[in-house]
Amino acid sequence: MSIRSRSYDLWLKLFGTGQRDARQTGGGLNRLAVGVLAVALLFVSACASNHRDQPYYEAQDPSAFFPDGKADRPLPPNTVPQGQLRLDEHLYQGTSNGRPVNTFPFPVTAQVLQRGQQQYNAHCVPCHGFAGNGDGMIVRRGYSRPTSYHDERLRNESLSHYYDVIVNGYGAMPSYADQVYPRDRWAIIAYIRALQLSQNANVRDLPAEDQELLNHPPTPAAGDEGEGEEGGH
Ligand code: HEC
């Protein structure tokens, strides 16, 4: 039965008997109310079905329309998804020709280090701690303790190793590939290198005049009690 004939039946049922009853009881208002209600109902159901029952395919549905019988359409050949072309092995895989690297895929500027610090503080500090000693809050509450970044072995690991640990995790450490984007991974690694330098700097790395200052510190003026002598290092 088509929708049209069904609604016509409904109309007759509601309105037709309503008319007869109205004539018997003389209730004109009653008849009008039933009529209005019936018309309103027809509209409501018509609108709802138009919008709700539009034809559509779900993923992997069969289809009689396409020659291959599938509703899913394959990507046209040679399609490059925008922003997804990851040809730069150094940047995206952290290696070069499959071998570990010890260089960054882009220049490390102050801005990169700042971004690295922000991302490190957001993602790594809870376990590795602000200085990278492996004493983050989660560790203090019982999580496995990571090796300190200032450990001799880790200081000598290649940048690729760090990239790999962020992407794939390491032992008790889960992967952070989903949370940290490729450029930010490198920014974090640059910041970790800065942390390592901060704890293992060599005096010989200082400019000559600073080395001279260290070797022959200026004598404090009389009355100046050498403030800050015990702080710092
Ligand atoms: C949930 C805690 C946790 C977080 C967060 C975390 N790590 Fe780790 N990480 C660990 C643990 C635990 C280890 C030691 C794993 C082991 O040796 O089994 C570790 C080890 C490491 C190592 C040393 C691997 C080695 O060779 O010994 C590096 C590098 C590292 N993490 C980098 C990071 C970076 C970068 C981040 C932030 C993006 C991060 N981790 C976030 C827990 C964490």
C-alpha cells in the first residue's frame, strides 16, 4: 500500500467518522479539532520520514550501483592526501636510509627549544621530572623509574634513539606518537639535549673570557659577604 492511499484511509477514518459523529452530537468544534489534528499529524510524519529515511550507505555496504558491487570508493590512482605525504624520512621516521642520525631535520632555534620545553613539560615531566632525573610525580607515586637523561649511556644515544622511544615507547614507557607530532618530537629531543648539557657542561665549552672569570674570580669588595656563593652549582 502506498503512503498516499494509507494516509487517505487514515483521513477517512478520522475525518469521515468525525463528521458523522459531529452531525449526531452537533459538536462543530470537536470536528474541527479532529480535522486539524489529523492534518497536523500527516505533516509531521511526512517531514520526519523525508529527512530521516534518506538513502545512504554505511562503510563496506554492498552496492548495486557501482560495477565492483561495493559502496566504498577506492582513492583515484596517484592521489596524495593533503598534509599526509611523509617523504622526509629524517623528519618522520627519525632515520636516514634506515640508519640512526645525530642531526636535527630542521635548525634548532630558541623558538624550537621553547616549544620543546613546553611539550616536554606537558608530556614527559610527569615521569621524567623537570630536570630529566626520572623522578616525576607519577614515579614518586610508584610508576617504574626511568633512567636519568644524565646517565652516561643516554647522553651518548643518537637522536634517532630518542625519536624511536617517543614513537614506539620503551619497556615500561608507552608510545607518545599519538600525543606528540613529528616536529614537536624533535623539539622535545632538542630540549632534552639542552637539559643534558645543563647538567654535564664542560668548562672548556665556555667562551675564553668566562673561563678566565672562573679561574680568577674578581675579589669581592669589602663588606660584600660573597652573596650567592653557596647557591648555583
Ligand atoms: C608514564 C610515564 C612516562 C612518560 C609520560 C614518559 N616516559 Fe619516557 N620512560 C618511562 C619509563 C618508565 C622509562 C624506562 C623504561 C624501561 O627502561 O623499561 C622511560 C624511558 C625513556 C627513555 C630512555 C630509553 C632508554 O634507552 O633507556 C627516553 C629517551 C624517554 N623515556 C623519553 C621520553 C619522552 C621524550 C617523553 C615525553 C614525550 C617520555 N619519555 C614520557 C616513562 C615515561
